Amino acid sequence: MGLAFSAQLQKLKKKSWAVVSEIDTTGADGKTYSMVMIDRRTLLMWLANIDERKVKATGREKVVSCLAFRSSKSCLRNPVGSRSQ
């Protein structure tokens, strides 16, 4: 999406409204990887707090379209690029 993962994770961890969990998962290569999970409410609050002017130009359209989505369910079910126009 054109966002710095580490910076966004640190910001989320500081928010009282954010639900952030880290889980270990096993990849196809058999190695264990740490994965960050957030719930839907956290996702919506996080998206609403993104300053699209600070997003890389290559990912800005994705962020703006998620910020202006018709409903949270349609954006979550149909990621940008997979929707029929």
C-alpha cells in the first residue's frame, strides 16, 4: 500500500483503541514467521487516521479508495484491483 510497516505497527501499538496481536505461523518453507493481526474496528480506525499525503504515490490510490469505500464490508471483501469497474 505504500506504507512503512514498522512505523505503522508502532503507531498502532500506541493507540488505546487498537487491538494488535502477534502470532507465529509456519510458512510453506517450514520456517516460523511472526504475523501481526488486527481486528476490523482497528483496521477501519487505522485507515481513517492515515494521511494520504504522506503515502508513496504508487500506493496512494489504494489508500484513498479504501478511505472512501462505499462500505467497510465491500472494501474488505474486494481489495483494490480485484473489483470490476
